[in-house]
Amino acid sequence: MTVEDPDAQRGEMLDRWEEAAVGWGKRADSVRDFGMPVSMWLVEHLALQPGMRVLELACGPGDTGFLAAEVVAPGGGTLISSDATEAMLDIARSRAERLGIRNVEFRQLNLEWIDLETATIDAAVCRWGIMLVLDPAAAAREARRVLRPGGRFAVAVWDAAARNPWATIPGRTLIDHGLSEPPDPDAPGMFTLAGDGVLQELLEEAGFVDVTIDAVDIERRYDNAERFINETLDMSMMFARSFHAAPEDEQAAVRAEIADALTAYAEPDGTLLLPGRTLVAVANA
């Protein structure tokens, strides 16, 4: 992909994440709960040992790294919890304090150029971050660079859009109402690395070996459509900006159309259970 002004685009992306941090902090427990099966897979496949130095990239609320921190804590093991935005790091800091996790330091780091010395990390993990940067290949190379020989990298990306209706229904509704443009297939996004073999090729071209690819199913449960829509407004700035820019009658129509689409996922008790699927990988440096 050729970008006319990559620095400007990176700046815009960081601004959106800074803005989204308030909503992510508000919904951090929900992110932890629906993402726990993925976090568990990643941490289990890192084969962590006490005393290791672990790096979490694009930590968001930080919960995946916090699981690793508990495993490595004996023997002086530490976690570097990192994100590209200071606002997200503030959320992770407050959650670490609440959970009583002490063996963690927080660093503002960019996936595409990780400001750490070469071969200084025993294991690295990145849940739902690498597909959102402008150059995922650079991010993969950087992850390998900072790992010690034989160090392990565990990463999660979203599987195909069709397997994640919770993510596609709101955006598709905005497009149907003429409130948003269809996404650029070549731009960074949730499903950039979802194609068959794409994630494996990315890791192997970065120099990783013994790549294992798997998939983890998740579930997102809501009391009703209104809860789902409000959470989406909190966590997706692209959706929120387009939605709030629309007249009130158009907003009401969008809410109604999303609610109608969600009826396909209604449970007998009236709650909504939306499926999702994540691709996960582990590889050796």
C-alpha cells in the first residue's frame, strides 16, 4: 500500500486512539471479559518462566500483559506494558494498581519502531494491535528484533469480517444510510490480516520460525441492542463521529436498523449473543 503522507496518517490514527481511550477505560471490564479466551491462549503459548522479561505491545487496558506478569513475577520477572498513546497507558496503570500488579513498567512505544534495545526481551505479546498499524510487516520485524534468540512472540488478529458480525453491523448500517464511506480495503483495519495464510506469511517474512496458527472463538453478550450500540459508540471513534454528525432522525433510524439486524442473535431470554473469531499465532525468534 502506498500512502501519500504516512506521518500524517499515523498522527490521525493516534489522535483517534487518544480520543477513544475514555470509552475504552469505561468499557475495560467488558474488553477483559470477552477477550479473556484470547488472552489465555496467547499467554499459555508463550511458555513463560519465572524471571522472564515480557513485552506487551498495544496493551490497551493491559489485561493480557497482566496475566503474563503474574506468571513471571517469581525470580524478579517483569512486564513492560506499552501502547502508542499515553491515554491508553493511563488506563493500564490504573488497572494494574487496582489489581495489585507491581512488577510492571509502562512505556509509550510504537509497534513500527519499538524503542528498546535489540535482543533484550524474552517474550512479546500483542492482542488485536498489529493489523491496525500502517506497516504490519515493520511491526513484526521490530517484535523479532527486540526478542532474544529463541524468544517467543504471541499475536492475535481478527478473523474475517463474516465471522465477526458485532464489528461489521454498525459500520455497514452507516454506509447503507450514506453516513460513511465503505472502508478502503488497502488501509489498516480490523481485518487486514484475516486472509488465509496472511498472518503466517507476515511472521515468517519477519524471520520468525516454528509458526503455529490457530483460531479462538469469542462471545459478546448484551442485555439489549441499546447496550450494544452505546458500547460501540464508546469504543469506535470512526462510528461515533459519523453517527453524531447525523441529524437526530437519522440517528434514530440507524439505531433501529442495527437493532433489527441484531435480532438474528437473540437468545430465548431476550439477550443478545454475538459471535466473534480471532486468529492467534505463536512463533520463535
